[in-house]
Amino acid sequence: MRSNRTCATPLAGEGEYALVGHKWFLSAPMSDAWLVLAQAPGGLSCFLMPRRLPDGARNAFRLMRLKDKLGDWANASSEVEFCGAWARRIGAEGRGVATIIEMVMLTRLDCMLGAAAEMRMALAQALHHARHRRAFGRRLVEQPLMANVLADLALESEASTALAMRVARAVDAAARDPAEAAFARVATALGKFWLCRRAAGFVNEAQECLGGAGYVEESMLPRLYRQAPLNSIWEGSGNVQCLDVLRALAREPQSRQVLLHELEQARGHDAAYDAAFDALPPTGEGEVVAEAMARHMAASLAILLQAATLLRAGSPVAAAFIAARLAAPMPPAYGMLDASVAFSDILERAVPSR
Ligand SMILES: Cc1cc2nc3c(=O)[nH]c(=O)nc-3n(C[C@H](O)[C@H](O)[C@H](O)COP(=O)(O)OP(=O)(O)OC[C@H]3O[C@@H](n4cnc5c(N)ncnc54)[C@H](O)[C@@H]3O)c2cc1C
């Protein structure tokens, strides 16, 4: 963001500027207005750039082309040239990143909710297929190995939805509750990284549950498969989220405290959870986690937070999730739950209700 070279020249009217520059990604070009960052005399600043001027004339920018994207086809993205486009400054000059980050916090939450929703939809499709398709003499859902895969997906889906909803609650409360604001600050980055990272592999596994039908466009799995990687890329890619988590832990004591408090409150219900909590790398004041280990740290915290959220909600799948994700090193693929897990109970809970 800070190396942005779009230039904002002040005009005669208070807070009005002319933008000159190029933007390689501008999504939703059919919108009535966009938030744009550009360099004003006082530094990088945030602007609202409308499609039309107050007198109704077209604003001075050109959509150069639409992007040819892997997926996300229902939402056009474009490349744009600003040719002296009229824009109004939002926030102070030089405070562009701080201003736009308020919006970015919400869009990062959107990414997390979107990833959880993609997983839930993919699971619903896989469950429907497996409950109706017969192979090798019985319905797929009755085949023990398929039940293991589906149950593991169901655990992931429920834990992801629970975490996304917990973060959404914190974002909602942030304006009136400083502790929830501090929690939202770090948990948004954690959840954006982990849920979005898990979604693509999850959708591919669900796709495979449909066999060949999951690879053809009559099913919705190809569309979900194309869409799934996007949330981990835009609005700050995975590494950027992980580095943000490190930054929050190192520089924002309140964020670190409320996160650890949230995790601590779930202790005492599950021995494997307690042991995983005790094994967390130190995050105390002055204890800096190496950048190269940021993914390790963020993933550990995100899985613990998913587990804590399930435990505190009294979810009947909390113990199975913790056993599968925290009690031992995480298996390299879905469908590797211990055979003693009650697959049918988990699946019954996961079947969409009418
Ligand atoms: C479909 C689509 C629509 C988009 N729409 C918009 C839009 O409307 N407006 C807009 O402004 N942007 C938009 N974007 C851009 C998007 O926000 C960026 O592509 C995204 O944030 C990643 O930034 P980048 O492309 O500059 O990648 P880079 O910053 O070049 O990053 C490349 C890789 O390097 C990693 N990386 C970066 N820094 C570090 C580091 N310090 N340490 C380790 N790894 C690092 C990143 O995690 C990433 O994996 C859109 C992108 C897509 C795909």
C-alpha cells in the first residue's frame, strides 16, 4: 500500500483532489463509488472516488480491461487508469492506511465468513451425494472410510463456522467494548489466515466425495473449487495475516492479553486442549516469535481458538475436533480420524435441516 504511486493533487474545494495514476486491480467496477489510496502532499491518503461527478458528468477514469480470473466470475474485477479523477478525501492527509483499515477489518471478516460458508456448502453437497449414492452394496455414507472423510469435514466446517461467528460478534461489539475490539484486532487476522487457507483443500476433498460428478459443471463443486482460493489471496494474503498476528502479539499487549484470556477460559474441560494450550510458544512481552515461524504460530493459535470456541459453546463435536487437531500432529489429509470416533453422530448433526 505504502509504495502506491497514484498522485492526488488538491483542488480549490475543501477536501477535493484530482487523482492521476493506474490501478491493476479494481473490483466491482459497476459500483457507484470506490475507496482509493493515493499520495497527497501530506502522504498516503484515502479518497472516495465516485463514478459520476456531482453535476452528473462521468468522472475522469477509464476501465482499461476486465480481469480474466480463475473464478469469482459473478464479481467483475478491472484494471483502471485515473486521468485526473475527482475524489473527496476521507480522513486526514497521511492517514490513508489507518482510514482504509477500518473497511479492511470488515472485508477480512467477510473473507472468513465466506470461507466458512464455502466449506458448509461443499459439505452439504458431499453429504447429500453420499446419503443417496450406492456403491459396493450400500450407500456411500454407510461405508466406514467415507463416513470418516465426511465426519472429518463436518468437524472442520463446524469449527470454522464457530470461529467466524465468534470474530463477527467481536467486530460487532468493537465500537462499545475495548476488550472485544482488541480481540477482533488479532482474531480477524488469525481467522482470515486459517479459515481461508483450509477452504481450498476442504472443497477439493468434498468434490472428491461426489466422484466424477464433482468434476463436472452440473454440480456446483467446480464453481466452489474455483472460488475457494480467492479469500486467502485478496484483502492481504496468508503471510501478511500471519505477520500481522505477530505484530499484534508483540506490540499490542491488550490484544495478546484478551486472546490468551479467551483461550484460558476454555481450560479444564478437555485434557488434550489444556496440554496444547500449555505447549503454545511463549508470547509474553519482549518474547519475539521469528518471522519465519509466523505461520506455525498463527495456525496453532487459530486451531486452539476454534477448539476454545467449540468448548465454550458446549458443542458435542468439541472433543472429536480436539482429538483430531490438537492431541497429536495434524494428519496430512482429511478422513484420518480414529476409528473409535462416532462418525454417525457427527454426520447426523451435520446434515442440513429443512
Ligand atoms: C480477484 C481479485 C480482486 C481484487 N480486487 C482488488 C480491489 O478491488 N482493490 C484492491 O486494492 N486490490 C484488489 N486486489 C488485490 C489484492 O488485494 C492483492 O492481490 C492481495 O492483497 C495480495 O497483494 P499483491 O497481489 O500485491 O501480492 P504481493 O504483496 O506481491 O504478495 C505476493 C506473496 O508474497 C507474500 N508476502 C508479501 N509480503 C511478505 C512478507 N513480508 N513476508 C512473507 N511473505 C510476504 C504474500 O502473502 C503473497 O503470498 C484483488 C485481487 C484479486 C485476486
